Amino acid sequence: MENKKKHSAKAAQNARENKIKARNQKIVQHRIAILIAVIILVIAAIVAVVKFSGWFDKIPDQSTLTISDDGKVICEELTDFAEDYSRSELKTYMKEEIKEYNDTNGKDSVKLDKIKFYSDLANAKTTYASAEDYSKFTGYGLYTGTIKSAVKQGFDFSDAFVSVTDGEKGTSVDTLDITSQKKLKVAIIKENINVTVDGTILYVSDACTTMVDKSTVSIEQPDGNEDATQLTYIIYK
């Protein structure tokens, strides 16, 4: 009888211990779950901050002009940054220039999307409401439209053209073969810069151009002279 009592007491104690152990395990698991959730939230917050701030943005190799189908022109410009003036002074100067232009030409005609600094380089991204706004604000010539509208504007397409297939330059093309395709789009620019169009490039001026891919052409003078420019035609669909 005594042994049965001892056995029963021991069993009850083991049950209590198992119950306590199970409860403790649940508490530990709950705390671990909370810790994991907190870690995930912290990581998500860090990723969001990094993405928003652009800390690890890739520095563009060259200034690029993107011509959108909606008529907007986006310029991501990469320039040497002289330390004779502060970064805040450069930002203030750009914002004042844009405000002055918009006050005359309409709200959001020009919009500064971002400006970042990488050591001795400044990278500014600016959106222009139209090619006309880009030309007026920067002083560089830019026209976008169809071949038909460009001819009406007085552009004679008197240039040496080559065909473009899969982002590679091909053989020479007669001007009449191009101008007869009146519905094709054209970007006409007088600037040394990379130009990306919202489509596939079919023909391009041969001089001073190098194809980057099927939608992007690099315009650069052979001697590297940034002050020298010439009219470049980019025809695409």
C-alpha cells in the first residue's frame, strides 16, 4: 500500500514537472517567435530605408536621356562635382533655376527627381514635360515626333543613315527610304549623350553614334570634344 502511494505521488510529481516543462517550452517558443518577428521587421525597415535613400544605387556610366512615349523627357546627368561650392548650394541653385522656369512656363514643366553625390561626381535626375521644355531649359536642341511632323518642321534628314537590327548597326540607307515611312517616330538631338527611346531603333545617323542596345544609342565625338556637337537623327518604332 505504501509503495502504491509512493508510486502515485511520484507519478503526480512527474505530471506536474511535464506540465511545467511543456508550459516553459511554449513560453520559449512564443518568445522566439516574437524575436523572429522583430528581426524581420527590423530587416524590412532597413531594406526600405536603403531602397528609399538609394545608398546602394548603381552610379551610371554616362549621362542618359530617356524619351518616353507620353512625351516626357527624363535626363539622368552625371557630371564632375567641383568642391568650390557645397552640395547644398548646388541643390539650391538647381531648385531655384527650375522654379524660375516653371513660374514662366507652367507647373511641373521641369521637375528635379533626385540629386546624389558620389565623391567627386554629381548625379541629377530631372523630368521634363516635353522635348520643347528640355530644349528651352538646357539650351540643347531636341525634337521628338513622327517623321511626317519633323519634315513639316523643316528637318530635311540630310544625313548619312545606317539601318539598325537587333541593336547593331547595318548598311547605309537612302534618306528617301526613311522619309517615305512617315509614321515612324524620330528623335533629333544636338548633344553628346546616351539616348534611350521607348521602342526599337530602326535607323540612325552614322556619324558619332554607337549602338548600346536596340533602344539606346550613344552619341560622342570621335576626338572626345564635349563642346563639339552635330545633329543626330534616331528613327524608331
